[in-house]
Amino acid sequence: MQNLNVDNGNAVNTAANHPAPPHEQIRVIEDRASGLKAVIAIHSTALGPAAGGCRRWKYASMQQAIDDAKRLSTGMTYKNALAGVGFGGGKSVIMADSNVKPTALQLQKFASCLNQLDGRYITAEDVGMGVEQMLSMAQHTKFVSGIGIGGIGGDPSPKTAQGVFIGLEAAAQYQFGIDSLQGLRVVVQGLGNVGFALCERLAGAGVSLFVCDLDIRRVRLAEHKFGAQAVSLERVLSTEADIFVPCALGGVITEAVAETLPVAMVAGAANNQLANENSGKILLQRGVQYVPDFVLNAGGVISIAHEYHVTGNAGVEAGLGEKWVRDRISEIPQRAISILEVARNTGCTPDAVARRQALEIVCAATQSRPLHAA
Ligand code: NAI
């Protein structure tokens, strides 16, 4: 296991000029025996153990995997800070074809790397890694969540979909001055664990649903179950609609896409939807409302945090229970609206406003942390 950065967790910039603080630690794993190639990125532990899912994806190079892990873990710092779940930000990625299951040996090796980090990073499900893989790793490490011990927690996707739905609904009411989503044209990109569950809620709310996925079977199922209309991969970013809902991978809103996307709002589950900061500025200039992904999609990590704290890995926290999960998720709409409101009043992008608010929380925790704390 290769350590690229030494721990520099106390070196946090102020939120006033708000660049993200540097990563505390990047671990690169290349294990010949199992064939495991992975990266664990710990962005910040200022608010607690760095938590974030493990993604399996066919990256073209190790550098791409490192870059993605760094981007995703930074987003987790923002998400976890705003959601108030007692976690810092981290993420891991495994270089592999997500259609091919990982071997037991690879999962065991990954679990042993988590043990070496001794709780500084907590993993869970993400694209290409489900409950089955978490359960397998849990045989070798306690630093995993999203496995559903004793009926608590489990797959975070339904909670993510719930949070995205109520946040999207509130944002649409705010933006369009409407009472319900009934009749709005909504395009959903990605019909995986979150996207499909979200479609069920959107269809129930009476939207006119347009869907797209690499896997045509999922598209057919959404057509059948929700009366959705299929959109091809080529047309998904040029389909006129009220709301575009990214639920596949990140980076979908490039500058070119931001210039032309024919919608009034972007609000979805995918992490890191904006390819860069300028994409957000272009959306703002065009009057397209962007609801920050890490604000909307926090339902899953709220469930993960509840499970992790309650099932004893981190000790039971007083007062934590299903009500805690419900209360935290029910805060998502109000948080989204207040960020959109500040953005409207200041002329900043909602993404910049949300990041600044999150970094203020991280900075405050860092400054109150004893010097040289782990
Ligand atoms: P998933 O792996 O279950 O589903 C992703 C879906 O997107 C798959 O059906 C895949 O075929 C499709 N897809 C990939 N590239 C595509 C493309 N270019 N065009 C159309 N479809 C494409 O993943 P999951 O769990 O549903 O997550 C979706 C997104 O939400 C990811 O970005 C993930 O990081 C994010 N997220 C997920 C959470 C969870 O609780 N599962 C929590 C927070 C964020």
C-alpha cells in the first residue's frame, strides 16, 4: 500500500477564500496476489471519521482513479458537514469492470487496508458495490457500513432517493412557484438503485417522465412500471424538459452541456454533477437553477451514519434512532431552499454557496481541534 500524502489534517484554509483544504491522505493499493487496484482518499477527518462509498469503475489509468477519488472525497466532506452526521469526507475507488463481481480475495484485501487505516475511513456502497460486497468485507473489518445489522440501515439507496425527491420537490416549488410536480417534464439519467427508486416517486407525483440508461432492460422496466418514455443516450442532454435529474455518474454538466441543456432546473443524485466551477456559472447566467448534488443526495449517508453509530462500531450515540434518520432527511428541502435563497441574493452559484457553508463548519471544527490531533 503506497502513501502519497502525509497527514496534514490541521492545515485547513479559511472558508473566507474557500478553496477546499488539501487531502489528509491518499492511499494507493496495488496488490499482485489478488489483482486489487484501488485508491482510498481521506479528504478530511475534522468532523469525524472520513466516510464515503467505494466505487468500482473501469478507469483508464491509476491517475484517473486517483483524481476521481479526490474529487468524490472532497464532495463527501461538504455533504457530511452540511448533513451533520459526525463524519468527515472520504471515498475509495476500485479499478475494475463494474459488471464483473470482485473476488472474495480482493474484498478481503481491501478490508485489510481499511483495518490498517484504523477507522480513519469508513466505507459503504457506491456504483458497482452493493450490500453483498459490504457484507463480505464486514467479515474482515468493522470499518464498513450499509450492511443492515438487526434491521438497521442497509442499502442506503432508498434513503438517498427519498432525500432527493423531497429536496427536488421543494426546489421546484421555490423555482417555479408551484404546489406540486404534477405535469412537469422530468428527464432522469441513470436508472440504478437510486434513479429507479426516484422514478417511482416522481411517477407517483404525476410528472411526465423521460428516462435513459446504458442498460436497456432498466429503461424497458421504467417504461412498463412508470409509463416513462425512453430517451436515447445521444438525446438525453438535448431533451427539452423542466428538470434534468442526473442519477448516473459525475461530470455530466460540462461547460458545453451547461451552455445548451434545455431545462430550467438540474437536481439529482449523482455525485459531482458539475464538471467544473465554470459549468455552474454558465447555468447561473442562463437562469438554469442548479441544486447542489451533495445537499440533495445526503439521505444515504444519513442512513450509513445511523447504522455505523448505532451498531456499535463507533459506540452508541445517545438519541440516535430511526427518528434521527427521518429528522435529518427532512432537513434536506429546507437546506436546499436556504442555499438557493442565499445564491439568489448574492449572485453566487448555489454550488459555491453550499461549499462555503460546508467549509465554514469544517474550519470551525478544525480550529477547535487540539493541535496534532489524528
Ligand atoms: P448504480 O450503479 O446502481 O446506478 C447507476 C446507473 O447509471 C446504472 O444503471 C448505469 O447503467 C447507469 N449509467 C451509467 N452511465 C450512464 C450514462 N452515461 N447514461 C445513462 N445511464 C448511465 O448507482 P446508484 O447507487 O444508483 O448511484 C447513482 C449516482 O448517485 C452515483 O453518482 C452515486 O455516486 C450517487 N449517489 C448514490 C448514493 C446511494 O445511496 N446509492 C448516495 C449518494 C449519491
